[in-house]
Amino acid sequence: MNLLLLIPMLAFVGWRGRINLRWQQLTFAALFAIGFGFVEAAVVVYLRAAVGLLPGYLGTLSDVVRMSPQVYQQAHSVSELPRSLLVVEVVREAATILMLASVALLAAVRRRERWAMFLWCFAIWDAMYYAGLWATVRWPQSLRDQDVLFLIPVPWISEVWFPLLVSGMTVVAVIAATAWNPAVAHARPKAQSQNLAEELSD
């Protein structure tokens, strides 16, 4: 799992000066990832409540906040899910990857930019997922809390700081690689000059 740290590093080396993504593309994709991350956090809270790990509709949000640290600190809580819901959880994770990949495919044409956009969306979605959980149920209480990152192909368990570090490095790598590209860096001044020329010609 520690090899995940290499992904943003190797991606940046491969992209340097060669990805052509506009800041507008990154902004709109980030908005999608932020919204999707919160939805994902809400789904996880509902799932825990549905199986009785957290108070259901009879409980209040304060009850959920009070109980969530004890529940979420147990990385093996996934094993407490019924088999049927565990299957749903795996399919949900696959659907999440599919949605993030679809945004990347729609946002860019070349493989390099699509890969950058996918990692960009994934990183922001992941960070917002934890932010959404903390905002609703005050978890994680610490960056050292254990979490099940993914169930595909097997459960990936890690402290929360690790995926946040990888996501942060990925965001920095995409921003740096985009800023490194002279065509992107000068795209806005050129567009402004073109608009001015068109106004003067009118």
C-alpha cells in the first residue's frame, strides 16, 4: 500500500510540461468531486445506521456523533456488515470508480490528460469524503484513526493520514504539471488579447 505514494510522483514526472488542461476544466471537475465526496460520506453514514452500527431514524444527529468514534475506529467493522450489504458496498465502490473515470473521459481527449483528470477528481473526492464524515459525525477524531480505504480487490486498511497525504500530493502534482505547461500558463493572456482584438475590430 505504501507504493501508492509513488503514483503522484511518477505521474508528475510523466506529465511535466506535457499535460494540457485548462484551469476551468480543473475547477468544474473539482466541484463535481467535492459534491460527490460529500454524497459518499452520507451514504456511508446511512449504511452504518441501516445495519444498526449507528442510530437509525429514531436517533438524533448528536447520537450519531456520540457513537461514531467507537464504531469507526474499528477497521474490522466491515466484517459486521451483512453479506448482502457487503456485496452492495463492493458494487458501490466499483460504481464510484466508474463515475470518476467517466468525468475524466468526458473532460479530456488525450490519455495523459484523462489520467491526470481522473487522479485529480479521485484525490479531491477522497479528501471531501473524510471532510464530509467529520462535518456530519465528527469522525475521524484523529488522523491516526484506522479506516477501510477500499474493499476491491481485498480490504485496504490504513490510518486516515495516509490517503489524505496521497490525495494532497496528487492535487499538488496536477496543479504543478498544469502550471508547468507554457501553453496553459499563457492561455488566459492570449484569450484576453484575442477578445480585445475582436472588440477593437468591431
